[in-house]
Amino acid sequence: MNFLLLGIWFSVSLILLWVTPEVTSSWWYMGVVGSSASRVMCNNVPGLVSLQRQLCHRHPEVMQSIGLGVSEWTAECQHQFRHHRWNCNTLERDQSVFGKLILRSSRESAFVYAISSAGVVFAITRACSQGEIRSCSCDPRREGSARDNKGSFDWGGCSDNIDYGIRFARAFVDAKEQKGKDARALMNLHNNKAGRKAVKRFLKQECKCHGVSGSCTLRTCWLAMTDFRKTGDYLWRKYNGAIQVVMNQDGTGFTVANKRFKKPTKTDLVYFENSPDYCMKDRLAGSLGTAGRVCNQTSRGMDSCEVMCCGRGYDTSRITRLSKCECKFHWCCAVRCKDCLETMDVHTCKAPKTTGWTNQR
Ligand SMILES: *[C@@H]1O[C@H](CO)[C@@H](O)[C@H](O)[C@H]1NC(C)=O
């Protein structure tokens, strides 16, 4: 009898171990849980490690901006990958947000880590400048006066406090990887850092003119972040030039996998494992497959029907939609258009022929 109970207890714990979501979840899920009731939120994101949970309880306003930022950087990720088989799609009601991708060390995973950590820096820094975070303010070190060929000017408008954003992002985002020191942790830490640095590249000087009727002999200047698209475009180029690495013998770091290529610098993205082709649905590989994706019949690139549909062919449907047409300019100042019905063909990739359930892993 006792043995029976022990057996049951054993199987139950095994099942619990199996379904525990801890492994595949991360702070990325904060965007889904929402950021209104912060105390509740901190306890409802299963993937937070204890340091992250502490920061979450201590800095509710920062968490709010991080949570709101998630939809921005995922949208940027989806924009960059819109023509690709893997399109940075998020999975609804899935705590891993990107599926099993989080467990991979592919190039796409490198990009997601970089852009998510960049997104955190961006969101916190902006919230800071907008006065939404009590523990930070404008960057105090950007003050004083300077001179250039156009005259003298003061520093000291409210410069975006990107160093605060970077410090907080490092503490919060890196906390998970600080726990384990395996290969994937090293890779994630490297890409997180590359992401944080990327935002800083695009600080730009903004000035306001003072002086007699806009003569601009006196200026007040400050540093401000530019559109997040700039960071997205930059990280996209880094994704395309990402460097494959292998672990050192002693396991303390990594080196370039192919000695003919250059060593990664701090701004490069690094990855360990080759990507799957993302043609088929394969949950373990973080691939949703391309069945049902829209493709471009005239393109010769990644979004062409040939490449996108992996040679499986595509379906064409004719859709009609309302659009503005025959727009005329009327003096002054209005543009009036007619509503026209526009017919267009939409091509979508066929699903793979079912060969049993093997691809549906
Ligand atoms: C399809 O690709 C062509 C060539 O790259 C491009 O000019 C066109 O705008 C694309 N069409 C759509 C609907 O994206």
C-alpha cells in the first residue's frame, strides 16, 4: 500500500516537473500580463528570477514602462522580419512569448535578446525624461556651456538619462543569466549588452534657439534619443552580420567558430547554433511554419512565394477593398478623394501535405 502511494507521489511530482513553466518563461511575458496592478503583476510573471522579482516590487513605475515597452519592441522585431519565414510572431496565451525560441541559441534568438534589452533601455529612458520615474531625472552630467562655429550655447536642457536606463536594464534583464554560466547564458549576456549599446548610438543633440528673433546666437542643447526604428534597423544589420561562436575549452567565454571570420566585438550579435529553415511547424525549434503566410508573387527576395512557401506552392484569393482614389487638390487647402473599390490578389502559402503528425511536434 505504501509503495502504491509512493508511486503515485512520484508520478505526480514528475508531471509537475514536466509542466513547470519556469524554464521557458521570462520577463518578456510582462507585456502580456499587463502593467497596471504592479504588485499582482510581479507575482504573476512565472519566469522572473528572485532578483527580478525584488526589483519589480521596489520599482513599480519602472516595471510599468518595461511592460508597456514589450509591445513596442516586439512590433519593431516584427517589422524587421516582415519579409522572412520567421517573422518574430508572438504566441498568444503562451508564457514563453516566442515559443521554444527562448531555449535556442540561434541567430533569431540573438536578435530577440538584443532588441528586447534595447527596448527596455529605450522605455525606461523615455519614461525617465517624461518624469514618470521617481528615482531618476534628466542626466545631470550634461550641463555647462560650449562653443562651435555658430556661436556659444548652453548644455543643460533635459538630456535623456540613458545611463540610468542602461544600468537598470542591465540589472533587471541580465539577472536571469547571471544565475547560470552555461553557453547560452554567456550568449544571452553578450547580446543583451549589444542591444543596450545600440540605443546609445542614436542619441542626438537637439537645440532650441534663443536670442534676437531667432538669430540663434544663444542656444540651449540637450541629448535626446531618436526613434526606436533607428535602433531596430541597426540591430537588423547586426543580425545579418551575426557571428557564429563556439565555447572556449575552459568554458569561460567564446571565440569565433570559423577562424577565417573576424572575432566578435561588443557590438556584434553572436549565436551558437544554425537556424532551422522555419518552413515547417516545429515547436521545439521555435518555428511556426509558413503555412498561411502572405507571399509576394513578383518579388525575388525572401518574401517571394517560392522562398516563403518553401516550394509547397500557394493559394490565390481575390479580395476587394475600399481605397482613396482620384484625389484632387482644392484651393485652399483641402484634398478631396473618391472612394474606389480596388481588387487585388492575395497569395498565401499552402500547408505541407500531411504525412502523419511528425511535423506537428
Ligand atoms: C512585391 O515585390 C515587388 C518587388 O520587390 C514590390 O515592388 C511590390 O511592392 C511588392 N508587393 C507588395 C504587395 O508588397
